[in-house]
Amino acid sequence: MGLAGLVISQADAKDTSAYSHRVNKLAECLEQRGIRCDFLYMEDSPPLKVETAASLSMVLWLRTLRKYDFIYAGCEGAGQSVFLCRPFLKGPILYDIHGDVLAQSALAREIESGGRITTTSLRVRIEAAMALACADHVITVCKPHTETLVREGTPADRVSIIRNGVDLELFQQQPFPERPKYTFAYIGAFQNWQGIDNLARAFELVRNPEIKLLLVGFSPADSAVKQTFAEKFGARVELVDRTDRLTLVNLVKNAGVLMIPRTAHPAVKHAFPTKFAEYAAMGRPIWVNDVDETADFVRRYDCGFVSDPSPEAMARGMDHVAALTATELAAMGNRARRMAEENFSWTIIGDAYAELVRTVLDRYHTGA
């Protein structure tokens, strides 16, 4: 009989967030390699919906948990839910930490309080500590976060990097236009920590009217952000709501450089944006600010631009990029696609993940 794991997701079965996308893709990778994965969605199980009590409620599922060779816990809510069950399981717990939850909580509270509160909430501190304490192995998405965990006491052989990947068939390389309609484009969500305000301030300093900006992904909740860009920049920006895949591809065909304008913060440093791999796969130069590990990849592959995160530095960089030829930008885009193929293909990531699961299981049963 083959191996089987239980995937515990903090979300519900219909969730379409980046978090659930990662959880689902990693499970799919194991299924493709002969390791069965079943799901337990905490949001669809009423006793588990209250995170602070989930570790008590999960005892009701102990008989189910004991059927599996390993447990994958997606983020701190799922990780802490198995805290009390840990001694009675027959296999290891893999805790996918999904970013620095402590720093994310601190950043969220800072934004919500207008800068008055900059500390992590007590609830998140407790949940994160419980999840880490019962984990046999911890999975991160980037090197800086791994280094921080090791520095804070997690054994180096108990932490592994499994990055966010990209479907290279879905996100195919797009031919580079001789004269891009949009010099720069940002595609994604518009939360504060994405650096959208930073991008607006930088673009305000760009005086060349030929430099145009495309923003894609607005939801009804982003109406204030959308209105701000429309009022400030008028015809210099194209504003597009969330859209289907075909429309998105057609928009990217008309863009020169794809941007990730994030600002410096530990929550950002310890993340690895999914859009980075998707941008690269579509064969466009990538603009990143020097705030996380994506900057190291861009430098290594010479596939885009790395800027200081200040609006002034970004504006100077945007003026510089706009003066480059289509040939120069297309060459960078080709290197970006190669970077995606060599590092972020779900095939490569899936092989590494399946090997990790088997290694953790072997070590668990041999007591190593």
C-alpha cells in the first residue's frame, strides 16, 4: 500500500487565495508521484473554525488523523490545531509556515492602527509557537526566512525551502512587442503591503508622458485605490479589474516590464510572491525592489531591474528603463523565462517536495 497524507487547510474547499493555491498544488504534486493526499478543511468543519479552540476540537478527529502516514499543516492555524494530537499520530507533521506570520500580524496591525501598534498579536504568537513546537519539519518559501528560523533555534536539518511554483504551460512566454503600449505593468492584489502606494508616489515623479502604466486585478474593495490612480494619472494609466486568463495574457503582450513594487518589512523579506514566478514564465523583464530574495534571482539571471524601494529611486529607474530598446528588454525577458524553467516549474518543485516528504518519513521512523 502506498503512502497517504492528510492535508489540513485553514481555509474552505472553495477558497481561491494564493494560500489555497499553494496548498492544492503541493498536494497535486504528491498525487502525481504516487503519494495520496486527502483534505480536511477547517473552515468547512464548524468545531475547527474557531482557531483559538481548534487544538481542543481536533481531538475529535484523532481517529482520522491516525490513519495517515503524515500530516501536512498549511500555515499556523492548521499547525496549532494538531498540537494536542501530536503524541498519538503514527507519522510526522510537516508545517508549511507560509510566510512570517509574526511579521505579517505586526504589519497588519500597523496598517490598521495608522502606525500606532507595531507588535504581533498575542493570538498569533501563541498559534505560531504551538505550530512550531509540534512540527517535525518546517517548510518555508525563501532563504531569508529559513535563516531567521535557524537563528532563532529551529535545527537547520528540520527546515526546507519549497518555493511557490508556476504552471509553465498555463503561463506561456509571450512575444515581446516592438513598441510596448504600456512601459510598466503590475498584476495582482492591491493590499497596502504590496507597495501600491509606493508605486503611485514613484509614478507621480515620472514626468515623461510616454511612460504608461498598466494595473490589473482591482476588486470592488479596491475602489478607493483605483479612483486615486484615475484621478492622479488620467490617460497615463490603464486600470483593469480582475479578469479571465485569456484577457490577462493579451494585456501582458502589450506590456514591457512587470513590476513588484513592495516596500521593506520583515513580512515582505520572508515572503516569495507567487506573481514573481508567473511574471518570469511569461517572458518579461521583472522589476523588483531590493526588499526580498526575488532581487537575488533578478541579479543572478540579469532578467530585470532591482531598485531601492524609495519613490525617488524608483522614478529614476523607471526613466532609465523607458530609454532601453525593445531588443534589450526582450533579451531580459528570455532570461526570465529560463529562470522560471530552471527554478519554479511545478515539475521541479514537485520532485523536490515528494523527496522531502519521503526523507522526513524515513527519518521519523528511524529516529534520526
